Amino acid sequence: MNPELKPDARLENVNTKISKVTRFDSDFLYQNALVLIDHGDYEMALNLIESVLVDNPNYVDAIRWKGYCYKQLNKLELASQEYVKLAYLKPGEESYFEVAECFYSLGQDDLAKEYYQKALDVIDYDSPYLFVIYKKLGNLCVKTQDFDGAEEFYNKAYVQNAHSDDLFVNYGALEIQKENLDLAIDRFKQALDLNKNNDKAWVGLALIYRTKGDYELAWADLKSALDINIKNATAMKLCIEWSLQEMEYDFAIETLEKFLNEDSATVDWMYTYAGLLFKSGDWKKTRVTCKYIIEKFPAYQAALDLYKLASKQVDI
């Protein structure tokens, strides 16, 4: 969707105006839904759009914004349903692309491929979607180990944008799959030449250097990735895995504490933190952490078991 299409109207008095409507006015409700979307109030906007669609179920612009709202709320299954409806009512590169993006995020790869291809069949070759479609079709080929197909799509994406650091990360990941580690290093370094803050490229290099046995360089690159993006779950998992392998827990504990302050943290990450504390010998803090988990999630049996183990160590 193009946010630029949203009106510049202010949010003030929107709710007051809506409350004064004495009869159903689809256009009025639709315009106010756009105001709410413009200010990020997607739940309220959905309520208004639903009312609009009662009056006109095939109002394509309303369906488009309904899908957009669901997408912003990360309700991708619902978003995909709206975009499929939109693609049926108004077939074209934009609607096909939006459907494909939802299915791609949901991991429904066959449907994603189908709709990316539908978009390609009708696309304007100056389209801003073209680069993304080629890149993601390449990613889908990697998942099925169709490496030749992946490289073909990445090369097409490169023609569209030769300065995408993320594309070079994709190339690097492909070369890892093909076991061309030196070429993968070159690809990740090309990504970093374009953007030194590409945390995924740093993770790629860290993985390769670890495989090659250069643990010091691997740790340095992994720390670079985490410094750039503490929310990089792959980097965090590697940090924990390598710390456990080397029985050196301090850095992993410190880094995971920062990670837990982010919105992406889940109870499983909290339990992992408790496990690291236990391994490090900090049984009192382990018990405090497990108690917190149990209070929030009483059915989390693993946390209860770890709490009991930590309690035994504290009582010794």
C-alpha cells in the first residue's frame, strides 16, 4: 500500500464527529477510517471499514485498507484473506504482490510462489515490486535446495538493484548452502561494503569463521551483529550455543539480559536465561527468574523443574 495516499487530515474530533452521525454514511466512515490509519489506530479503523463493507462488500479500496490494517497488526492470516479477495475483485501486480507477501511471511511457500508468479505475469517492468519478487523467489528456491533457480532469480534481482546489501547477504547464504565458504565470505563482505551495519552479514561471517575454526574472529563478528541489532534472534541463539560449548557464560548472560528488554522476548527466552544462570552457578538468580516465569505461566513445567533444581543447590 502507498501510505502517501492517506489524507493529511488531523485526528482531532474524529470520534466526536462519528458519534454525531445519524444515518449510515459509507463515504464519511471510510474517510475517517483513513484518518485513523494515518495515526496508527488500526483496530478502530477496522471497525469503521467493517461498517463500510456491510453497505458495499466489494468496495475494493476498503478491502485494500482492511488488509493493510490486519498486516500492521501482524494478523497475517486475516490480511491474506482480504488480499486474496482484493486480487479476485481487482487483479493486478499490486494485489497479487500483497497476497504473495502475506503467504511468504506465513511460510506458505507454494502459495507465495503462485502469487509472485501471477504478479510477474502482469507486471510493469519498471515496477518497484520486481526486485523484491525476484529476491524472494530466490529465497524460496534456496529453501527447496534449487540452487540454480535461486541464483537465476538473484541475478535478475541484481539487474534491478546492484546496490542492495541484503541481496548480497542472500548470495552469501546461497554459497554457504553450496559449501563455497570462501565465495560466501566475499559475498558477505560485499554486503558490508555497501552497509557496514548489516547485522545479517556479520552473522554470516561469524558462522563461516566458526566453521573454519577461527573462534576469535567468529566471536568478534557475532558481537558486531549483536551491537548493531540486539533483536537478531539468530545471533542471540549462536551466542548462547557457543557460550554453552565453551562454558563461558558471562557475555551470553549480559547480552541476553539486553535482549529480554526488547518486545521480541518470549517466555522461552526467559527460561533460556534462567538456564544460563544455572549453568554459571548463580542459583539464587536462577530461582528468582524461574519464580517469575511460574507466576506468569503456571503450566511452564520446565521452569518449575529448574526452580526445584536451583532450590536444592541454594539449600546445600
